[in-house]
Amino acid sequence: MNILVTGGAGYIGSITATALIERGHDVVVLDDLSTGHRAAVPARAAFVRADIADTERVLATLKQHAVEAVVHFAAASLVGESMAQPIRYYRNNVSGSVALLDAVGRAGVERFVLSSTAALYGTPESVPIAESAALAPESVYGETKFAIERLLVWLATTTGLGFAALRYFNAAGAGPDQGEDHEPESHLIPLVLQVAAGRRPSIAVYGTDYPTDDGTAIRDYVHVLDLAQAHVLAVESLGPGDARAYNLGSGAGYSVRQVIETCRAVTGRDVRETVAPRRAGDPPILVADSSKAREELGWRPRHEDLATIVESAWRWRLANPDGYRGRGAE
């Protein structure tokens, strides 16, 4: 299958592009490199530097490469930043995705996989969270993803577009040659590992008064390689008019302080903590019920242990102390 991966120079997008290629698909990566890295794009993928909001450029790319499916990662994705810059998030995530879907429809592409988020659930009534749980985003970021999921439901109904929205929890870890390199970094595990590597003085613990055993927020961490495999399975399984949503997580919850302790154990290094106030839009507990993806897609995560996830991220960090910039590329 010919597959377009938007945001394929980013963390999860680049690793998914690699997984698709390894599965035998032909991949085109479209990315504006505003946050992604050219060096992260797989060598066997065609690359187009463009913005998803440029409908005509995207349409030309879809036609030139006879694209049959789109896997859409390109989006701004920081909860805290979204609360401070709501217009930017609506412009990037909603307007950009609408422009992309316009091109998808005009090109006759029939399969679409959306990189979505557990932020759609807000503060859930119970955990683990199933796809049937109420959708009540508590952040602008979550609201923008909710808007695109709703649009996709209408497109499935009115045009026959088949889609899957993959609501993942906390992506973490690294592949053999691709890893997490954001500027600025906001995800917990790479931030803690930066402290362990001497690149950061301390790790901020945002909130110690949550209703959890140690007072810190609990999250479900899923290995990025397992996430990539879920995207492969989803895009291959779609049919006309399919409207699906899947949670992707390990089903295990770890508190911020448990993650820090695991990083200390894996690296054998000290990690200094500082306490900071809670961040707006951060629910206390988010843990996935991923049974639907396991049953319908045959998804079988292979790297569920937190220490395994941290070890892979640490190996990548040691091999790439300056991230992709150390490779002399964007």
C-alpha cells in the first residue's frame, strides 16, 4: 500500500513510518520540520517538506504518489502550552487537519488513521478507561483532537472514508535508531533521563497533592514500538465507512515518583527532584483499557514493562546525547 505519514519526521511518526516500511508498504513522509527532524525520516521513505494546511500541495503529493492511506501525526501536542495558546492549537490541529482531509477527499483516499489522545477523557469516572467512557476534554489540546474525531465520524457517514482514531496514553521509549528529541522537551521520561545525564539540574514534579498513594499523578506508559505496530495493524484493517476508536496503553499505571525511581534504577544515577504546582488540564489518573485493540486488531504489546521502556530510551540518549542535532542534520 502507498501510505502518506504526516508528521513523519517527529517522534512517533518517524518510528511508525519505519514500521510501515518494514511491513512492506511504500511510505511518503510529509512534514514541515517545525518540530520534527529530517534525520529521523527513514531513508527508504520519500520526503516532502510541506505544511498540512497547504491543501493544494498535499493534494499534489497524494496524486503523485498514488496514496491509498494517510496516517496523520502532524499536530501541536502539549497540554500546558495549549492552555496558554488556544488559537495556535485550533489553527494547527483543527484548521490544519480540515485542510488535510479536504485534500484526502479530493484525492479519493479511503483510509485514514488519526493520532489521537487519552486527553479526550478528561478526569475519568473510573479506571482503566474504556473507549465507551465519556469524552470530556479538560484541555485545549484534547478538545482539538475531539473536534477532528467528530469530523471523521461525519466523513465516514457521508463519504465512506474509513478511519481509526488511536487514543494513546503516554508514548515512551525508543527504537534502535530513532528516539524522542523535542525542543523544548515536555515528556517525563526523557526529562528525567536528561537529569540523569547531567543535561538538566533537576526534574519538576508537578503536583504532590493528587488523590494517589504518593500524591503524584499516575499515567499509563506505552512503548513507542508497540504504538507503531498498532498504527500498522489499524491502517491495514480499515474498510470503507469504518469509524473506529482504540485506546493504546499498557493497562498499568505508574506515578511520577515511580517513574523517577525506575529511571534512577536503570541509569544508576541520582536524579534531583523539585516540587511545582499542578499544571492546568492534568487529570490525576489516566490508565487505559486496551482490550478492544487487542481483540479487534490483534495488537500484542511486546514492551510493557516500565524498566524496559526506560532502558530503551536511555540507550538512545547515550548513543545520541545531542539528539538528531548531533547527526549534523535538522
